[in-house]
Amino acid sequence: MGIHYTFGANKGSRLMEKKAKREKRLAEKRAKKQAKQGSPKQKEDKTIPIDQVITLDHLTNPDKK
């Protein structure tokens, strides 16, 4: 039972390591969340305006505006 005297002596260092690990994990999570929110992909509006007549060209070439 003589080896247990070091448990309390190392408590502070274990707690600091645990806190650093938790903060690192939270920082990575925040960075991932900001990266996801920061760059949303804008979808192009490919609808045809109401005042235009829909032709066969609109249906066959949807990329052409």
C-alpha cells in the first residue's frame, strides 16, 4: 500500500491534462462548426423568369440563360 502516496501528488497534473484535452476537443468542434457555417454553398437560381416564354431551348440547354 505504499505506492498510493503518489496519487494525490499527481492529481493536479492529471486534472490539467484532462482540461487541456477537453479544451482541444471543444476548439476542434468549434472550428468544424464555423467552417461548416462560414462557407455555405450558394445554389444558382435556374428558374425561368415569368415574362419569358418557355422554349425547347430552355428545356434542352438548362445552363444557358
